[in-house]
Amino acid sequence: MTEALRIDTGYLPVDIWLVRTLEEWRGLTEDGWPDFSAKGFTATILNKEGKQAVALYIDRKAHKTKSDFAMTVVHECVHVFQHVCTIISEDRPSGEFEAYSIMHYFGQVMEAA
């Protein structure tokens, strides 16, 4: 059984998980698998301890090229940032906070995926 990979969030009190399979999703939450047939998605979930977390799914096999994969990853990392801001009640993030956060998430997902 594989486990979802935790994405480092530095000092932020939010767990972010890279999920690659339905089995990994079920290991994190009892929430239902979102009904998406997309190459990737991002969702706020309640983990099994009842705490809000962010789950990021990328279907690596659905991408034909490296650039297609990278575009999906950066797209989903923007959504990760949006979910994190909602969870921490940050309604006016600075441009630098946004850029560095997305860059950080993107790098970790590209290395792990």
C-alpha cells in the first residue's frame, strides 16, 4: 500500500498532500473521491483527525508531454495556494507570498511526481 506524500509547507499550519491513487486518498480522508475525469484536481478535505487539509491529485499517465504535465502541476499549485489561503483566512495575500508559495509547491510536486 502506498501513502500520499506530504508537501512541506514551511511555517504554515496546513497539511498538503500529493495523492496519486484512490487508495492513497482513502488513507487520508473519508471524504468521497471527487467525480473528476481531469488530469488533476485540488480539494480541501477533512483528514481522519477532523482537520482541514489540501489534497492535490495529478494523473501522470494522462499527460503526453513533459510540458503538458508541468502545465497541469503549476495550474493545480495555484489552486493549492488558493485552498491554503482559505484555510488560514488569508483574504489579501501579497504578490510575493503568492509567487513564492506557488513556486515552492511546484518544485516539490515536480520532484515527487
